[in-house]
Amino acid sequence: MIFSKKCFLLCTVIFLFVLLSGCGSVEPVDEADQYISVIEEINIPDDVKVIGLGEATHGNVEFQELKKDVFERLIKNENVRVFILEGDFGGGQQINQFILNGNGTVEDAVNALDYDIYRTEQMISLVQWMHDYNVTANENEKVYFYGNDMQRYDFNKKGVLDYYDVVNTNAKEKYENQLKHLSNDTMRELTTKQLEEIDHTIDTIILDMQANEGTYVKHSSHDAFSFALQHAQIMRQRTQLFLNEGNYTKLRDRYLADNLQWIVEFEAAHGHDKVFVSGHNGHIKKTSASLAGYKSMGNYLDELYGSEYFAIGTDLINGEFQALNRSSAERQIHIIENHNNLVAVFNEVGPNVFYVGFDKASESEKLLEIISSDQKMVNIGDDFRPWYKLLKMFYTIKMVPKHAYDGIIIIKEATPTTVME
């Protein structure tokens, strides 16, 4: 009987949490649709160098389609030619070779990222569109693709060894042997001792490249040298993440920011002074509102670029999304409803997808109050368990929208992506 009462009390508490977490009340804003715009009309200040687009989940069709829609608008109106994705740097270069030179197939290019979240029809469509765009574009109008993440080895290792095959074949043979056990498939099986040995080898490679830069550049080019060195740096970052798993999240966002800065500087030297970066909201936001207390990539970018960094977040009202349940190793579709005050204000507007610029929203006293106060916004990664839906704290993050972003794209009804086998 005592056990039953305890269970009843626990169930009651959970029910109340669920009920209250889904409830929210906010006074309507007069003519709310005057504060929204379509994606094609997003206004970006002239001095901006880096435009970030976040996604509230990795598993929605609409968020993945926004990558193309926003980038296409930036190409036309902002002369942006560089697309950066929260994805592997080495794999990203395989996509870059496909969209520039038609190397391989679009499926092979996307699979090179080795991220399940991107093995979707939407990502295939995006990369194919970039390829088709470049076929007819003038040389100075072509677009370029990068990844700024460091969670894979294979194509970064290949980039280093291929470079040594050109500039120093003896060194290639030596390093190839020392790194022979290193791959995406084996990396989680490596012991700490093996990782330390790999870290030492990578440090040796970096020192060798730096010491012999002049000679190596003569046998290749400045660009080829820069990419080879960056591939090595990415490998070192991946190894450091394994060796410092307690600081994984903190290190990863710092590395994401470092790698993006490298891309910005490399492309600026080639006449491209603006870039577009797409990733999870948690990486794009300028603040670091997280229970983990880590500093986000966007926080680093805000410190580095100031007003030259423009961050666009996303949120949804009703959403179906797919995510991996790591406890079962299966991908599942989940349904959530989101009722924070910011999205609730726009619940009755017509479009399903729309942009709210915070400069414009600040003209409304009520909207300014909302975007300047804490809101629980959807924040879902690629791991989601059914019981997470019991409490909003498991699928939202509390933040002040105006501090985190310069604007937000809201999806009223979101649909799930399908990961292709």
C-alpha cells in the first residue's frame, strides 16, 4: 500500500510537470504578421562577415531545407560564396570536390561526412544544387563547401598522406605505417596509450610541415600546404577529444570556432569576405546558456567578430522529428509541442516558415519584452529517448533570444527527415 501511494504521488508530480511545462499564456501582439518576413527578405547588415544559421533539431525536413533556402538568398543578396557545415572537415572537402569538379557521385560526397543526420534526401538535394549551380556559374561566382568539425579521421588522414605523396614520399611511408590503425571504424577501440602515440605522431607531422614549409610549397602550392596542415590539425583535435573526454563539449566548440576562423581567413585571402555557417542552435548561439556551462562556438565568434557575426536561431511550435535512441541504437520518430511566449505570439500567422528579425521585433513593446526575457526554446541533438518528453528541461534550453541571436526562423509544423541506408 505504501509503495502504491508513493507511485501515485510520483505519477501525480510527473503529470503536473508535464501539464505545466506545456502551458503558457501570452497576450497577443497586434498585427503580428507585420513583424515577420519570408526567408528571401532576411535583412543582413552590410558589415557582417559571418552569418550563422542554427537548427533546433537535427531531424527535421524544414531545418535541413533552410540550409539551401538561406544560402541561396545570401548568394543573391550578400555575395556569399562559402558554405560551412557542422560536419567533418575532411569529408567536407570531398563534397567540395564534387560541387566544383563533379568528382564521384552526390551520394558518395554526402556519405563522406560519415554523419547519419546528413544522409537525407534534403542534404543530397542541397549538395546536388550546389554542383548544378557551379556548372553554370562564372569562376568568380562559384560556391565552396567546408566542414568545420573534427569528429572523424579518414579523409583528414588521407589529405595528409596524399600531400606527403607529393612532397616527401619517405615521410609518407613512415607516417602511413604509424597511423595504420587509425580510422573512423577503429577510433573508439583505441587505448589511451595508442591515442597518446597517435597524438605524438600527429605533433611530429605538424612540426615537420612547419619546419619544411618552404620546400614543401615549392613542390606543391601554398593552398595545398595550408590544407594539408589543417587536415593534420583536425586529426590532432579529434585525438585530443578522445584524450580529454571530460572536457569534450568545451573543447569541441572551441575547435569549431578555431576551424571556422581558419576557413574565414583562407577564403578572405581568395576574395571571399563573407561566409555562411550552419549547425545546431547550441553551436550558433552567441550565449552559452547550457547546464554543462560550456562556451559555445557562437560565443567565441561573437567575441572574435562582434557585430560582424550575425546569428539566426530556429524554433518550432509543433514538431515531428527523428533522432537516434542510443540505448536501443535505433532511430525513432518523436512528436513534441512547444509553447514558449515567443512562438506563441506568432501561432496564428499564415506562413508555416517565417523569419523574425529582432531589430524589427524590438519596435513592438510586447515583442521586445518577450525577446529580452528567458524563453524555453527547443534544443534537441541526435540522441533522444521517449521519456525525455516528460519534462521540457530535457528538450528545451532556457535563453534570452535577443542575447543569443539577431533573429529567429520559426516553423509552425515540422516534419521528420528519413535517414537513408
